[in-house]
Amino acid sequence: MQRSDWSPTKWQAVDPTLLNIDAEKLAELDPIIEASYSNINGIILVRNGYIVHERYYQGYGPKDRHHVASVTKSILSALIGIAIQKRFIKHVDQKVLDFFPDYAPDHTETQKQAITIRHLLTMTAPYPFEDWHEPLDKMCMQSDWVTYTLDMLGQKGKIGGFKYSTAGAHLLSAILTRSTGKSAREFANEHLFKPIGIEEIPDYEMKAFGFEDLFGKDVRGWVKDPDNNSTGGWGLTLTPRDMARIGLLYLNRGCWDHHQIIPVAWIDESTAMNLNHYGYLWWLREEDGVFSYAALGDGGNVICCIPEKNLVVAIASEFMPNSRDRWTLIKEHIIEAVI
């Protein structure tokens, strides 16, 4: 049973047994989530284009948007692919500094001048901080986040080594705006969200740039920096169904309702396995012969795509430090339910 109707507004839920899913195994999810994953607010499973499981917790419902944290990065990756297809950006190997002619690096900083969009997408640009110890709070205290990040870019280490950077993802958002004349939020609403049935993400008026304003539970729309660049590494709010739509779009290789929203080649490049297990702002996994790719956000926000099973798992969570890895839940209680 394979869905052929890719209407952007209608989405049919079906009995999971019709799609070879063990309903008894799925029934085990609720008590497991309540006991061991207490900060999950919503979960949706989609197989063959149909919703086979949808649950909400802590009083949330289908229309509630959640701050999806670093899942935002994977959305930004899609936007870069669309911008290249529409010729706003020439290609993935275009130099980062091409987009910031007003920025004047020291002529000796040859490494900075060599960094490309691809390096930002794959987290293979060098920065001066230790891996996984990015001083994100320091960037948030700047009046100009882009210049601050450009100053850091290319410092210490060599191009090609993996170093996870949220500031680097923010540069991609600024590049998108420099290229299209629109914020990532505006560009996404027009070229990604609307075509697949996601309601318009509203402008979020930033009154300040403290922790709660940037990361707190009251965040709405899509957070932006003091220069109105949508945050590239976090700050987007989506419903679980929105998240599932993104996953389904990727699983369907960028096609929705017979329209190619994201180029097939971009989807393939973004999710091609490599030594870093990280594509174009998507995490890659191969385990027990099953390949998957996922958008992952702090606190346990997940869009996980498992092509072999034609399965999307979308999980929206409340931020909680050291939250339990969602992969155990997906592997042991969701994939195992697929007969």
C-alpha cells in the first residue's frame, strides 16, 4: 500500500496493520515514552506516505509548534539546495567570502579565503574553539553575529576536519539572505513550507537577545539576529506534522504532489554516507544493515528517515539537558514494529 496522492493539505491516517506494522508493538510506545522519555511532546510515524501513529503528551496537540533547536540546520540545508537550483547561488563550492565583499580579512588568512559553502554544510571548516565546546553565548552577545563568525572562521586546525558549529550554520543563513534578498524564514515560506502544506512561519519580533528570547519555551516563528538574519542553527518552531512533512519530502527525494521542491541530486548529496557520518547538515547512520539519516535538535527533537522501511519518525520535545537518545526508542520499538 503506497500513497499516490501527494496533496499538500490532506494527510490520511490508516490502520498500521494495513502497512505491515505490528500494532501490538506500537501500543508499547506510550508507556515507554511516559516512563523513559518524559520530555517528548509529540510523535508521528509515517509509512508509505500514511500516518500510522500520532500521539501528543503534556497537554500539547497537533497544531502546537515546538522549538526544534538544531533541526533548523537541516531545514537550512534544504533552502541552500533550492537557492542553488533557482540560481541565486552559483554552486556548493562557491567561496564563503564571495558573499561578504564588505568584509576585509587579513591577506595572510589564506585558509579563510578558501572556505566554501560545502565546508559549512559538512561542518569541515576550522574554528578556534574545541570541538563540541562552541562559545555560542558569546556570539549571541555580539551586535553583529556575522562579522563575529567570519572573524572566527578558518582559525586553528585545517579545512576538512569535522567540527560542529552552529555559528557556521548561521553564516549559511546570511549567505541565503545576501543571495536572495529574503530572510531564511521568508524564503522557506515561499519555496519550501507553502508547497508542502506547512502553514506560514510568522515573523518573531525580537525584543532582546538573552537566553529566553533566543532559546526559551516562548520562542515563536523563527528567531533572528540583530541584523534580521534568521538564526541558521536553531530557533525555528514547527509542529510534529510539519517535521514529518519535511522527512517525507526527503524520503520522496524532494518531490511533493508531482512537483520537485528540492533537487533530487541535492537530496542524494545531502544524505550520502561518508566517514564523518554527516551529510549536508543531516546526521547519517548505518546500523545492523539499516541506513537512516536524521535532523537532530537538542533536547530530543528528531526527523528520522529510514528509506529501506519507507518510514519517517518525527519527534518534538521540550528542551532538557542530557535528554535520552531517541535512537534507542526508534531502533528497538519503532523499526522493530515494521514487519
